[in-house]
Amino acid sequence: MGFGFKGPRAGQVIADEAALRTVYPEVSNPVRDKAIDHIDDFARQFIALSPFFCIGSSRPDSLADVSPRGGEPGFVHVLDDKRIAFPDRPGNNRLDTLTNLVHAPAAGLLFLIPGFEETLRINGTASITTDAELMERFMADGKLPRSVIVVEVVEVYLHCSKALKRSELWNPDKRIDRSVLPTWGQMLRKQGRAFVPAKLIDFVIGQDAKRNLY
């Protein structure tokens, strides 16, 4: 159900930074200058505790893309003060993020820790490697990753807690029962993206998640 919105009226589109600053106040010096250019002890601790992050990249057609990554806490390794690395585990083989990084290496990472309302942001440039020594670091369940992504750090900073406070993301009373949405298989069928029974799709996806996490 829509709201009948037909688009912003003439003169109401914000198209440059000067126009933005007519709506938003100037940023304070501490906020503007909070980014550092390396992984400090606090960032190391945050990364070691985090089991989940999202990575943003740029597509060749100029659209942006964001992908989730997860593992055991600390599955992202700090190689030194300027480099972090993480494994690429089996997925759907679309290779959206990896293809993007081959074309444009800029990457933005947002780390979360369950129960924490602050997040950690890292911006830098990424490369993809199958270096044997580095791959060995990420052995899991007796299996090597498909590749390893190394991010050269340019900016590191903590992000304030307002977004997670508003969302109450970690509040157990706010958890939504899975039954309120159709299953993945049902949604694919409804979208016309699959032509086999939804139950079969869900079964195959479930088996893949059990057998091919690593």
C-alpha cells in the first residue's frame, strides 16, 4: 500500500552540500575529526568481539551494494595497525562484493556486537587474495575459505548509539516472529523467480546452510 507520494516538488530537492547545510547545522570539531587512520587498541577489541559486519562496495554500473558477513567473534583478523582480513566463505556465487572490489577497491565496513549500541566503522581499500599462508589462518571445520579479503585501513571511528537505540535491535521483547513473513521459498515462488514447490526450495536452502557454512 502506497501513500500517494508522486515525488518532491520543484525546488525541494537537496542537490548539493550547501543546500544540505541550510537544513542541518555545521558539524562540531570533535565529531568531524573523530576518525583515525589506523586500528588502535579499542578498535582491535571491538573487532575481536564482533561476529557480524556489513560491507559496502560500488558496482560497475555506479549503483552501491551492501552485503552481510558473519562468523565466530573475531573471525575478522587484525593483521597490523593498517590492515584487517576476513575469509570469503561459500555463498550463492553471485560474487557481488568480490566483483565490485575488483572493479573499484573502495570498501566501507560496519561492525556490530550483540548487545552493544555503538558500532565501529572502517573505510579503506580492499584486495582479494588466495595466498596460502593467509588462507590457512582462516581454516574452519577443516575447510579453507574460497579467498581472503584484505582491507587497507584509511579511516576508523566509532559510530554513536542513536540508530540502535531507536530500533531497539537487541531488545528481546521486540523480536518479530518468523511466521509474519512467508518463507524464502514462498517469496521466490510469488516473485516468479522459482518454478518448483516452495517447500522444496526451503528444504534445499536449509540443507545447504547445514552442509556448506564453511
